Amino acid sequence: MRIQPITINSIFVPDDFQFISNNQKWTSTLVWATLVVTLSTSFVMGVNIGGPNVYNTFIVPWVRGYPFPCQKDTDMGRWVSRVWWNCNYDDVSLMNKTGYYYLPEVPINRQPIQHLIDAMHTICFVIGGTIGGLTGQYWYIFLTRRNAIFISMIFQVVASILMIITLEIYHGYTEGDPDQWTIINTLEQKDLAICFLYISRLLSGWSAGMCCVVSTIYLMDISPRTMRGKIVTFHQLFIVIGLLLGQIIGLPWLLGRHNTWNWGMSWIGLFSLVGCFLIWTLPESPRWLVQDQQRDEAARSLRSLRRNTWIEAELNEIERQEATATIQDTSIYSICISPRFRWPLLTSITLNAVQQFSGINSVFFYSSTTLSAIGFVEDKVYWGILSTGIINLVATIASLKLVELFGRRPLILYPLVLIVFIMILLCVFVEIHKPIAILTLTLLFIALFAVGLGPIPYIYPNEVFTIDMRPAALSISMFAGWFCNTLITVVFQALRTVFQGFVFIIFCVSCSFAFCLLWFKMPETKRKTLAEIEAFWQ
């Protein structure tokens, strides 16, 4: 019988720790903690990414000051208006006497700036994500891990309340051609409602950016060493599940209509609200408790998570790591100037940057517009959007196995090569207007993205930095990703207006650059110690 692990109190014994780590499996507490955190943060983030793409056809004219049912400029929006609001787009002379039946066309010279204004609610979301990603480390350093997650949920609850209010105080539900009094009365609260929309999206983004830091750190803290990659991948999996469900809820047969889109973008706040209560049923991060000199509480947390009493070796290992961490400067400035962390930081930033500059959110933020532009009509646009979400989910589920089977490096490098060729082909097929070929290439791109660039940027920084440097490193990496996301969101529509199909060359170049850097400077991290990883850069 092995009794060594429970008789040793302060001496770290590597062999015993390895023995215990290799025998740690899923427990009921670990499953419950993973589900609560991912459903109330990661899943919510996914819905906030996938839903607005479907609702843009209603939000864009609403923000422009044209909130009535028939004021739609996309084929998808007009199809919904014809079916649900009996709008007539065949005889222009029949309606539009007051100018509020049809949506006025935007002059060509004003289209780039108008596209920027139309995308402002999405820009607010990614700006919020940038702030949340950069400040995430401070929330869980000064608060506990659970408290930091709780704060991110509160942001989303407030965001959902504001989103409900937007359409309640400013809407136009008049069928037919509205009279002048109705128009004046409807537009009275327009500016306040749009302000609520932007604040709501900013808070949702802030919550999402925090989630990428605080939720993944908590999942890493509670995971056995041999399961960390797999458990953190659940963060990405639930983002993808949320993205698909957000697309489904946005179908016109559910909440994707002129008078219900605000509920389609706010219902997810219920998950955050429930999470605000369930979070207190989870054990606190044992690593944070050690940092706070609460050894007995840390031991109790580990026993709950592992469902056994053989936790002394693991607890001693955490204490040893934290004792080393306390003697180092762990600020963002120190990590940026440290020669030791130069390549871990640059490769982490590159991974998060290329995750966005691969063009993935140009698909999920603007696929409804893109599909309409390349020839998909009426309800076929919705089925095209849903296909992107389904492929993304299937490939992400596959990545749960692949990320531990093949490792991190191959799943980043080889898909990047294929993505470069796909972007070149997209340039060609968009220019010659081949809708089926474009959709097929887009789905292939999503699958390649989901198996590598989707989950690994969240896993990699946690594996290449020392424990003490992870908070700062993860915040910098997430900031880089959200900042690049902001750039893509701001300029993509305008660039597509100017360059048409050749806009994909930008993504081709960025993926090529990332491939070259990562080929030479990204080590394999699967089941390797930090010393083995750091030897790669020496």
C-alpha cells in the first residue's frame, strides 16, 4: 500500500505528485464547476458573437432612424418583412408618401462611413472586450477567482436589461405607410435608445473580455495537470455552442423579427443571472487560496475537486510554485521587458492576433451581409449562416480530442497553410460570383480554424509562462486578440466596399506572416515541463 503522499507535509516529492496527477480524473465537483463557469460566461460570450449577425438587418435601419417594418435594405430583411409584416416592395408608387415606408439608399461616396456607423454596436462590443481582456488580471488579483467571474456576470445582466429597454422606448410597429404624427412620436426617444444599445454592447463585450481571462484561469486552477488542456478547451467549445444557439434563436420563426430582436440579444442574461447564484456553490481556486495564505481552505477545495484525500503532494507543489512567484515582479511592464519571457510573450500575442486576422469574425459578424451580396436570397441566407455555426461546433468538438492527440504546434501550423490557400481561392471566387464555392470554402476555413486557432490561443499562454507571470501574460495576449478584433470590425466593411473580393488578401498576408514566426519560435507544449519548453528558445 502507498502511504507516502499523506505522510509528507512539506517536502515536494515529484514521483508521488506525478503518480497522483496521472490518476486524477473527472469528478462530480469538477464537472459541476466546469459547467457552471462555461455556461454562465463562455456560452454567453458565444451568443453575443453569433446573435447580432442575424439581427443586423433590423438593427441597421433602426439606428439610422428608420424603425418601421418595411424599412429594410437587405434581401433577407425584406423577405422577413414581406412574410411577417405584409410589406410590398413591388410597386414603389403605391407607398412611401411620407418617406418612411422604404429605406432610403445610401450615396456611394458615403457608403464607407455609413458602414462604419452601422457596425458601431459591434465595435462597442469588441472595444468592451479589449478593455475586459486588458483589465481581467486585476479583477482576480484583487478579488478571488470566483468574485472576478461574478463581476463579469453582473456586467452581462446589466447589459441584457439595457438591451430590453432599447426597443421598448423606440420602435415602429405600424403596418403600411406611417403618418407624420406617428413618425414624430416614434423618433422622440431615438437617441436615448441608441445610447442604451451601445452601452449594452460595451458591457457585453467587457464581460466577454473578462471571461477570456478570469474563466480560463479558474479552469486552469481547478484542473488536474494532465487534464488542463482538455478542460480549458471547454471554454472555446461553449463559446461555439453559444454562437450556434444565438444563430438559431435569431431565426425569424423564433426571435429574429422586427419587433423581437432586442429579446433575441438579451435572453442570454438569464444564464448570467443564474450563474450569479450558482457560482457560490463552487470551490474557490486552491491556487488563489494558497496565495492568500489560506492553506486549510486550499486543502479543503482540492479535496472537494478531487473527491479524495490524496492531495498533499499537489498542494505542496502549488505552495512551492507560489513561494517562487512571490519573489518576482509580476507586472505587465516587467513581463514586456524581460528577455526570458520575450518569445513566450511574442508567440502568445501572435497566436491571439492571427486568431482574429485570420478573418474568422468577418464571417461571424458579417456573414448575413456577405451571403446576401454573393447571391443567397430570402431564407437561404439563414441556412447559410446556420451551416457556419454547425461546422464550427463539429470541428470544435473534434478539437477536444485532437489538441491532446496531436499537440498544439501541428494544429496551428498546418491549418494556417491551408487557410492561406483558402483566402486566395476566396478572392478568385468572390470576383467571379460562385456562391456555392464561396460557402464551401468558408465552411472549410471555419473547420480549420476551430481545430487549432480556436482553442489553442487560450491554452498556450497558460503553458509557456511561470505561474506568477500568467495573469499579466494572459491579459496582454487577450488584449492583443481583442484589439485586432476591433480593427477587423472597424475596417472590414469599408475595405470590402473598396476592394471587393480582394479584401481576403489581407487575411492571407497576416496568416503567412504568423506561420513564418510560429514555425521558428512556437514550441510544442503538450505534456512538457516549463524547463523543456524554455529550452526550445535557448
